[in-house]
Amino acid sequence: MLSTLSASAAPTAWLEWQAPPECPTASDIERRVSQWLGGPVPTDTDMAVRTALVWNGERWEVTVEIAFGGQKGTRQVTVRDCQEAADFVAIAVALALDPSLAEGEDAAVPDAPEQDRPLDAPERPNLAPAPMPGEAPRARAPAARSAAPGGQSRFRPHLSVSVEGAAGTLPDPALGVGIAAGGDVGRLTFSLGARWFPPNSTTPEQAAAPIDFSLLGARAGAAYLFLGPAVRIGPSLAVDAGAIRAQQLRSPGGGVVEPWVSLAAGAVGLARLGDYVSVFSELELEVPITRPSFVLSDESVVHRVDFGARAALGLRFFFFGQ
């Protein structure tokens, strides 16, 4: 797991909170605590609150460690977004300062302003932290929902464009372009696309003139990504299929076209540039299933498809955010 945090604005002395820029700040959490308490957070206490916010690839894991009145306790929960994580921190702090807030499921607790509450949030936060050391057991608020609306398998469609390099499939290393459409479901990402390597000339010793080799193919791939959300990396598998065309210059006819299929295995990595775009790279070993050979009229072999390597670098655009 990787925590991708940046320092939050307007730090609060008693609270250590770091989160991405789109998340609530320490000051927002302090205001939320004040709403629960019905007044400002006391400044004459020895309370110290440390937090950790970690993305596990699907949800946020937030840990709150509170030192107060000579005691120390830790609470942890998994939530769907950093707004809920900030709410959980605020609730934990409010309960440490005023344990009576936890008494009964119908305890009256101030509501957050409409602009501070997620659109689908309940009337009041329903995260129930465990008691601090030394606290008597109290009635717990209703448990947090086990999954976000739509479930954690929310489909995130995307479109990718890339520059590709290949060696082994064509006689010489070549550059091409690729485009693919796909989607993410949790940590699994998949895509279906096309790739094109324009004609690239090679001059075998036996040939009377240079020969242009080009490739047009389709590709289906999948990968399982770890870490996140700013950086994700994981293993990948793909199937490539298409046609390799060879055309000898100054030679009549339409050239020779041979079908080609291969399996590819490697790794893919993504680095988030914004809510809707990431830069990605791929590095793979290609194992040919078909190995077409290209020969001259004298039966001499010009090229035979062999084991190869593929690399790609491009941009991935997410239609509805990452």
C-alpha cells in the first residue's frame, strides 16, 4: 500500500492531518468537531491527534491515534472517499472530548452544513469508532455502509493513445502508434484496441531492392494494478493478432501479407496527472503463436517472426474520473 498525501492547508496545532488537495483540510475537520461539540474545540487541553490516510487500491483506510488526558487510543476504519475519512477523524476527536455524544443511537448531534456533506451522505455521520482505553462501553451508532452506491466494482471507462516500440516481430526495431478503449473495475483494468507500425524499409543482402515491412493489428489486454491512487503498477497479459505486410520496392504486385498472433506478458504502470488523465507505460515480452516467414524468389529467408519485446508510452483519459 502507498499513501499519496500532500500537506494540507491551514494546519491545526493539535491535529496532524495530511491528504490530497481535493480532500478536506485540517481546518475543515476542526470546524466539524466544533459542530459536534456545539462550540469551539478547547485549546487548554493536552490533546494530540495523529492520522494516517492510505489508499489500498479500492478504498481509503484511515487511522486515528488520539492522546488525551494521559491515555492513548487508536481507531481505524475503511471508507469510500476522503470526505468520509475526515468525518471519521472529526467524530473520533469529538467523542474523545465529549464521550456523552456516543450515548444512544438517537443522540442529537449537530448536522454538517449542506456544502460540507457529500451528496449521498446520511443526515449525520454514522461511523462508530471503538471506545478509547478506559471508556465504558456505550451504545454504538449504526455501522457504516459496507459499500458505496454501485458497489466497489464501479466501472471506470477510459480511452488510451500511445507511441509503441517493437523488436523481433518485424526485421528491425520499429515505432508505431496505438489506440485502445477499456475500463477499470477495482484493481483490474482491461482494454481492446488497435496498433499500426507504418512501413519500415530493410535491405537484405539477397534482395535486389529494399523491402518495406509494416504491421496492422488488434490487441486485447488486462492488468492487475497495485498501489494507488497516484501511482499504480502491476502485471499484464495480452493477445495480439493482425497482419504483417512485406512489399519490395520497385516490384510489381501488392506485396505479401501474412497473419500473425502472439501472446504478451509484462508490466504496466500508471501515474495520475489529474482527475481525468494518467500517463501510462507498458513493457512486455511477446511470444509468437504463429511465426510467418518471408522469402525471396530464390527461397532465401528475408525475415521470420521471432520472440520479441514491446514497449509503449501514452496517455489514458478517464471519462468519469479515476
